[in-house]
Amino acid sequence: MRISVSSDMDEPVARSLVAELRTRGHEVVAHGALDPGSDPQWAACSEAAARDVATGASDQAVVCCWTGTGASMAANKVPGVRAALCTDAYTADGARRWNDANVLALSLRLTSQPLLKEILDAWFAGEASEDAEDRENLARIGRLDRREP
């Protein structure tokens, strides 16, 4: 799988994230502080990673900033992106299952190496629900992207 990764800071957890994704066999496209010469501001690099997903250049993305909040906000402004800020494995599983999230947002401050692996395990094991109510909620989000009622 091709995964875009952005971080506004070159922190150990961001480097561990890239290494862990590669160890799992994913192709990583780096943005922000992880890509020398790229704009490291959280809004810019999160948008770049999210646009990769929206255009199909990447299958998924992981966006990071100190709290993860700004990165998730910026990513969610890109139509077609459903970014979820996940601080634990349970939330990552639910984000994939019920929300069909395609962008994972992480906090550089709160995410330890063991927690990172747990979150990634849950994220990649999760599959979108086929429940009618869940699908209708996703359709509503799609209409919001297009600014439809």
C-alpha cells in the first residue's frame, strides 16, 4: 500500500512511524519535516498528504503534529478525506470500521513507540462496516464535501 506521511517536526515518533510502515511493506511518501525542502507547517504538510489520498496518488495517509489536532483539521478540509485523530487502538479500529477513515492523525507528543504499533495494528486490521446506518452516515459526509443538503 502507498501511504503518505506528514509531520511538522522531525521527531523520533515521526521517524519511527516511517520505519514501521516500511517494515510492514508499505511504500511511504514523505511530506513536511520528513521531506527536506518541503513546507513543514502542519497545515501545509497535512494538506499535501491528504491531497495524495483524495487524488488517488496514495491509498491512505498518516498526518502528525504536536497534538494531532491541527493535522487532522487541515486534512479534513480536503474533500474526500476522512481523517481521524487516534490516541489509542480502540479509536483507530472504530475510525476504520464505523467512519471508513482514510487518514490517520497522530499526536507527536502523546504517541509512544509501543502505542504507535498498537494503533497501526488496529488501523490496518480495520475494515469499513457494511451496516446500512454506517454507510448512510458516510454518504452524508460525502454530501457535506460537495456542500449538498
